[in-house]
Amino acid sequence: MRPAPIIFGILLIFNTSNGQSIAPMIISSAGQSLQHPMGISLDYSIGEIAVQTYQNVNGSLSEGLLQPSLILPTSIRALRSVNINIYPNPTRATFKIETNLAEEIMIELRDLSGKLLEIDQFHQNKQIDIRRFRPGTYILNMRDGQDNLYFVPLIKI
């Protein structure tokens, strides 16, 4: 029997508790650590990956790499009551648009292939003559002063 493997085994057992670990751990600015009674743990974080932690009686210090974050402001505009009446629909000649919006409304009339047939602007009331167009379905796009879009199918018979 050789003494070298026995000595190596003894050194390995005693030396494992004194080794330095450089495995990354996470220092969390937000997140949670969950422990199960059977010894299973789960850590998740939104923060930075820590490469090294130093501890003494006064506390600990972790160094690492700050993970970039992107903060986007979000907002929800208050919904407003919008009344849009388009009649008659279907029609043979003209249709009328009535709305309760005070600002200027931009309208586009398009065929189903997306071809722009007419563009105009109005306040609250508008009558549009479509006698020159063939019978079929058209799309009326309306945009108000707050860039809200409204789409209405129109049928010419």
C-alpha cells in the first residue's frame, strides 16, 4: 500500500473547508429567498451578480457587476366618452359623420386594398359624397386631436 494516496485523501478532506470559492452569488435589490423544510432552497433576484463577499463583525461587503436595467414610464390616458354617428350605412350617395369631439378630426377614406380615395378634416359634422365610387366596402379612418384612431367600415350599395 502506498502512503501517497492516503495522505492526499486526508489533505483533501481537511483542505476543502478552507478553500476560497469564487462562485457567483446574487446580492438582491429586489427578490426573495425561499426555503423548504426538506432543505431545498430557491433564490431569485433583480439586482447584481456578486463575485466576492467579504465579512467581518461589522457586516459584509459584496462586489460584483451591476446588471443594466431599463425603466420605461408608463401611463394610461383617461378614457373619454366619444360619440361617433355615421349614417346612413349602407348608402348609395352620401353619408354623414356626427361626433361630440370639439377638436379637428382628420379622416381618410380607403378601399379594402388600402388605396387612399379621399382625405379631409372637419369639426363635429361632415357629409361625404361617395357617388363616384363603385359599390363595395370602404374603410373610414378618423384621427382626433389626441391621436386616437377610429375605424369604421362603410358600405356603398
